Amino acid sequence: MASAPTELVRQAWQCAQHACDKGDWDQAATHLGRATLLAHASHDPLVEHIREAEQLIARLRDLAQQHAYHRNACELADRAMREAQKALHSLFQPASTVTAASPTVELPAPGAAQGGWWQRLLSVTGFRSHVPAPGVEGRAGLSVHLGDLPAQSAAAADANVQLRLGLTVHTLGGLRIMINNRPIERCASSRGRAVFAYLLAHRSQPVPRDVLMDVFWPDAAPDAARNSLNVALHSLRRVFKEISAVPIIVFQDGAYSLNPELAVWLDVEAFVQHADLGYKRETTGDVDAAISEYEAAASLYGGDFLADSPYEEWTTLPRERLRLAYLDILDRLSCIRLSREQFAACAALCQLILARDACREDIHCRLMRCYARQNQYPLAIRQYQACVEALREELGVEPVEATVTLYERLRRHEAV
């Protein structure tokens, strides 16, 4: 008869198997973790199989996350293609339909003063709103995909374009790196990853070695700081070398930088680009296009900037600025939804904001109005109570008079 620990190992193994059958990789990993502890304690021979299963489940979980990301990216690309085709069709209208009396609308140029808020964000974080497309890039800077060219011109294209290594990096919610769509699964040291993120965020120009030493080892002696930097960079290069023979990080004239031959896609820059375009579209009155851009930006915000490196001092300011930018996007979207009487959508956006900042009294009030306009007055009253509790617990203040007046009107079931 099997001993009690061995029987428990088998039970955990079976639970993990059932979770795998359902595609619940997180639950499967939990059961296998329990099985590993029990197997170690009882010296169960199944422990080697459990370790192998844990590695495979971790791989499947990463692949599932990548699949979800690429599915969202494809949906956004399809939407952008439809909008571009629509705009192109309008440009190709017959010349006879264009008269001298036709009104002309001038769209603001990228970086115009209308996007001032976002330009200030860029200047503080160091990120750019221009996002080059990874793939094949011509010498003149035009992105080209060989698969889009006719077969007879492929040879000519090969002679005139230069294949570039694609580097895809996600920093919102944590650092994730892919080279030519192959994820970097083996992690470098935590400090090595932090140095890479810093070089990525400041890639507009090379970063002097002394600057890196001062940012990451400010209290160390110069020799010790330089040695620590070399160790961190060595761990990075060792990991990158497993996937690419092309160097990812280069050193020249006493400074480090990303290889300029890389075609880099960075989620923060795509986030800022969509947000900037959304602001400009909203400013010019194209609200539908603004919604599309804002939603694209919001979908990219998987969490706070480098959330897996919470104690790196240099990340504090860009993390807070990007978080505020994300909340501003949700705020703008919720206002648009409310103005269009899309109350359920507005309420969902308000709840997302309050999940990150429970003391936003204006958002509490907007959510109360959403509930009231759907005749859900009990929910509106409850939302007021949640607002009062949050303000008292976190700030030690009471709601302003306008919020109290709104609450009194809701109690009387008046239209708000």
C-alpha cells in the first residue's frame, strides 16, 4: 500500500492533469508545485517527471500569453488597415467631385502644439511616439516586407533593402523580450535586465559607461561599479547570443547603446503614439477615430512600467507618468461614452480607473450618474458610500459639496 505522501503526490499529479486538459495552465502549475514539494519530502521517483511537466507548462503559459497578444495586435492591424483603405478611397475620388468651395481640413502635424500634454510626457519619459515597424527596412527608411512584393521583383528588392533583426520589447506590466518573434525565455540577471531596460528607454543616444555606473551602483567604488556593470552586461550578452549572432548591445567611445541596425518595437512608444493620435483626433472633432486610438493605447497597457523592477529608482518617474497617461485615456474614453449614452461602457471604464485610484471623486460621481441613468439608484447610492469610505481612509477628508448634492438628488431619484 502506498504511503500517505506518495498518495498525495499522485493526487496532485492527477489534478494537474485535469487542469491541463481544460487548458488552465495557472491551476496546473499550482498543483505541480504542490506535487514537487511532496515528492521531494518523500523522495518520490515521480519528481523528475514533475519537473519536466512544470517546464512544459511554463512554456505553454508563455505561448498562450503570446497568442493573446498577437491576436490583439492582428485585430488592431485589421482595424487600422480598414481605416487607411477608407481614407485612401476618399483621396481617390473623381476630380470632378472636388470643387473650389469644398472645405479643407488641416490635420495637425505630428508633434504639433495641440499634443502638448503628450509631448511633455515624451520629454519626461524619454520615449518617442514614432514606432518603426520591425522587418525589412530600406536604406531610405521605408519599411518593406519581401512577402508583399511580386516574385519577379524579389531579387531587385533583395539588392536594395537590408534585412534587419527585429527586437520586440514589452515593458508595461514587466519586461518581456522577443527577437524575430522568438521569446527570450532564459532570464539574465535582474540587474542585467534593468540595464537593458535603461538602454532601451534611452536609446536615442549612447549612454556613457559612467552614467550606467552612477545610476545602478551609486554608492560603489568606481572599480567595483565597473566590474558589476561588466557582469550584468555579460549575463545579457550570453542570453542574447543563444538566439542571435548579431550583437544586441554595442560599446563605442566609452558608451553603450542598442545596435542601430535593430528594428525595435517598444510597447511604451506604441502606447504613446496611439494616445497622441487619439488626442489629436479628438481635438479635430473626429471622435470615432479618437476612440479607436485611445482603445488601442489602453489595450497596450498591461500594467505599470517595469512592474517587475519596482525598486529601480530611475523607473519611478516614467512609471508614474505613464500610469497617469493611462488613467487620462480611460477618463477621456469614459467621458465620450457618457456623452453618447453608452452607460454600461462608461461604467466599466470608471471602474478601471477607480481600481487604480479609489480617491478620484469625479469618477465616483460619473459612475453614480451612469447607474442613475440606468435606473440603478441602489448601485448609485452604494457608489457614493464607497467614495466616502475611500476619501476618509486614504485622505482623511469628506466629499465636496457638489458630490453630497448629487447624492441627495439620487436619494430622491431625481434625474442627474
